[in-house]
Amino acid sequence: MLVSRWAVSLLLVCMALGGCAKPPADHSALAYTRQSGARLTTNAILPGSAPVTQQPMPQRVFSAGSLTGRTLAVASSTDIILRPGEVVLTFDDGPRPGRTDKVLATLDEFGVKATFLMLGSAAQANPRLAQRVAAAGHTVGSHTFGHVDLNTLSRQEALDEIAQGERAVSLALGGAGQALSPFFRFPYLSQSGFLRTSLSQSGLIVLDVTIDSKDYYKESADTVAARTLSRLDAQGSGIVLFHDIHQRTIEMLPAFLAELEERGYSVVRLVPKDPGVFGRDIITAGAPELKGAL
Ligand SMILES: [Zn+2]
């Protein structure tokens, strides 16, 4: 059994390092220190003292203590198979000055890589910031041009909107010689079988969400962090949706990542197996040429 062999090796690594098998549970008493010296308490994340579950949580011993996880090369959505304790961080709707740059700083502090699904309109308006994201080693995909609910458009209009978004992000990155990755996320997660099939046939990789942080709700940063951690604990792994345009997301991210580390999760970096979309004839086969300037 692969899984059990993996678990045994993990346990051995843990034993060798000594002390990563922390007792689960008592979150109210937890405090942790990062190498950077920042000291946080979980009270900031989990108000109250009740843990999510009373059951033992063996998955709290996911890894040997490093938040930096493996790099997963992806050719299609079905390649994204996460092991217990693995988390993919995704940030939609940017780049936005004053926000995205702070997300980058926090991710860098924790040594983890995320995937940014950028809007064509935002990347076009802030090409330097888009380039900074890619230059920092994060994966950049697209999220349409103007954040339209694609189910309100005709099939062709939807495909054009997606293509326009890809082109705009590509152009923004291209200014620094960087390539857009073929990851794509549907705005509002609003999709159709037709669009999924069309994108897949065109080489785009639809990046689904398994844990929605709901950081777009007008709630406190602590509430967003607590909800996301709770869902992660329940599922054991997941692709987490955040938005790098909200102040509460900026505020919750350091404590959230510290808590991920404390609980033994690792952050997986997604990269395309076939990098870049240039030369790929995306979703426009049989369609009229894109109109208008980007
Ligand atoms: Zn969005």
C-alpha cells in the first residue's frame, strides 16, 4: 500500500527530526514562533477554545514541519491529486496595487508559492505588478478579461471573453519575457459542460476550488482564517480560493500560514507540465478573430 508506506516514512522522518508529532487538540494554548521572529497566537485565528473535532487528528502530523511542499507538474485538471495535508493556495482577481504586493511579501516570508488567476483588465492596468508575481516564482493563470459570469453570455462570447483575458495577461507578462501558464478559473465558479470541454480541448487547465475561504464576505480576517482552517481540517487537503484584492485577506494571511505550518500542512506549488500558452491555438478555432484592442 503506497499510502501506508508513505505514512510510515513520514513517521520515521518525524521521529528522526524529533518532536514534529505534536499532540493535537489544545489550540487555545497554542503559540508558535516563526524563524522570522514573529510571534502569533492562535487566539487570533480560533476564537473560543473548542477544537473543530474531538476526534484524534492523525493528519495533523502531515509532514516533517516544512510548509514548503512539493512542486506538482500539471497537464490537466485530473493531474491535481493532493495527498493528505497538502494545500494549494490560489489568489483570484488581481493584480491590485497595495494588495497583491503585500500577499507576495507574506508568501515570500513563509517560502511558499501560490497560483494567481489574474483578470486581463487588472493585468493590463498593472503589468509591472503582474510581472512581479511571476518573477517571484508564482504561477500566473487567467480569470477572463472583465470578470463576467460566463453563463450570461453566448458560447462564443464566453470563449472570446476567456481568450481576451488570456491575451491581456500574456501581454502584461510578455513585457518582461514571462509566460502565462494555462491555468484558468471561472469567475464566480460559474461554468458549463460546454465551456469545460472546450477549454480542456484547447489545452487550458481549469483550476477548480475545493475550499472557498469566502474572503469576499464582509467578515473579520479572523473569521475567514478560522473558517478556512476548519474546512481544511475536515477535508484533509484542498485547493483554497483567496482573493488578493481584499484587505482582510492581506491581514489574515500571515497568521493563516503560520497555523498551516503549525498543523503540519504543506503548500504545493502548481506548475504547468507544458509551460506557456504562446503558440497554443486557444478556444478560437472556428471563431471570428478577437476584436478590439486589449
Ligand atoms: Zn474572481
